[in-house]
Amino acid sequence: MKRVLFAIPTYSYFTQPVTQALRQLGFTVEIFDYYKPNLTSRLIGLANNLKLIPSRHLSTLINQNLTKAVDRFKPDYLLVIKGETLTPQTIKAIAGKGTKTINWYPDWWIAWDWLKSHAPAYQFFLSACLDTNKKLKQIGVNSHYLTFAGQPKQLQKISKIYPISFIGQYSPVREKYFRPLKNLGLQIWGYQDWQTSSLSSISHSPVSVAKAHHIISHSHLVVNLLAQVGQLHPHGLNVRTFETTALGTCLLVKDHPVLKKYFQPGKDVVTFTTPADLYKKARYYLQHNQEREKIARAGYRRTKQDHTFTIRLKQMFQIINP
């Protein structure tokens, strides 16, 4: 039985569904939390936060612990989701031990300096953004495009508490799009920039994965602007796209060419183009319950059929072991 050492923070959205999918595919899985691998690193992390020691000491310890975990567990594969604290030297050394190293990167090229220095260290680098994949290929990285997925569970009858919800980071573009939705009952959960924006009165603190799923499940609509920042609009779908449909909630998502590869607009999801179009669609589907729920169920079925983590990981290992 093949072994996978899965390097990811325990609190991540990906931890549970990816681990479950790997085990369903027959892998033996061990999780290495590169933020909290043991008590010592937590104490060093606390000291770092208090400015008592340099952050490089924590990084050194984490990389040493990862190497020890590889030596003990002897994995066939090291699967990393992002892995900000893992150094290229450590990753290359692990590959030298015979372990195939994989990074499944969930963001886009906004952290390009990090990507340029870290992505080449991995034997396989998989990105959920087509632009990132293209840019990495141009610098010689063995890069592949692989979008993320959802984890559909048995649908249950759930009372809806929130008309419209958004969970995520602040940006001026999002504020512009969301401002008209305030009168329709929009509620926002995110970092502190929302609390100093024009939407501060409907903004709340960040939430855990479990709480985020509770909010999504109890919302009539979830709005998703994808990853647009200013005029930059990366070619890829964010995790929220699959997460929302997997939970059986109707998704209002910014129209994008990549979206049509995975969902049928108007049937599986609702798309919008401008702030005015978003407001129009949100108001309409809040007033038309049967149409909204029909789309929510279709999005759920599509995700369950085509976009689960088990399906996506099968695709990953077809890339790695053609």
C-alpha cells in the first residue's frame, strides 16, 4: 500500500476531504502540520510572535521535523498544499530520498516571488490557476493545471438563516460589487479590512471551516467574485465555487470563461457580470424560491458527479504516474 505524507495545517479546508479521498483511493496517509508539528514548535511560534526569537528558528525547526517525519514514515509521496514554511532545500533533500514531491497550490500568481523560488524545488507542481501554470512552465517548472473540488455530503432539509452570504478577504472590487446587496440582506465574514469599509455594519470576524460550512448551508445565496483584484482576473476557479455547490447552496458567481468547463451557467450556478447585474440576479433569486433551489440541487449533483476530491486526486496521480 502506497504511503502519502500530507503536509498541511490541520485547520485547513483541504485537510479532511483530501485525507479522506486519499484513503478511499487506497493510500496510507499521515498528516504533517507544518504550522504545529509539535509542542516545541508551538512554544517557538509563541516566542516568535512575542518577538523573543527570530522567525528563522521556527522555520528551521519545522523543516527539520518534516525531514524526521519522512525518515520515519518513509512515504512514497509528499503532498503539500502551499507549504509557505517549507524550504526548497528541504523539498529537494526529500526527493533525494526517493519520495515524490508534489505541491497542489490553491492561490494564483499574486505571490510570484515565493513561487519563483519554491515551485522549482518540487518534482510536480499543480496549480488551480491557468495563468500560474503557464508562468511556471515558462521558467522550467514541471507545472500542471488541476483545479480543486468539493466534498458533497447527504443533503438534508436545512432552514435558511441568511439571504446572501460572503466569506473571504476584503478588496475594493468586492466592496464595489457588494455594496448594493446590503439592502438585500448580505452578511460578510472576513478579515479586519471589512470592518473599516463601507460595509462594516454587516461585517463579521473570520470563521473556522466548520462555521463557514454552517453559514453556507444556511444561506439562500452565496456570492463569489472569484479572485479578481482591480483589473487582474486570474484564469481559474477558487475553492468556494466547489465548496458552495457541494453543500447544496445556490451560487452567485462572477462570469468567467473557465467556469463553463465545470458548470452550466443558469442551470448549475447563477452568473453575473456587473454590480448592477449581481444586484438584479440576487433580488430575483431571493424572490423565486423554487428556481433558486432547483439550481442549488443541480449544482450539488454536478459537483457530486464530476468535482469531488476523489475524482480530482485520481486526476493528480494520472499526471504523476502516467
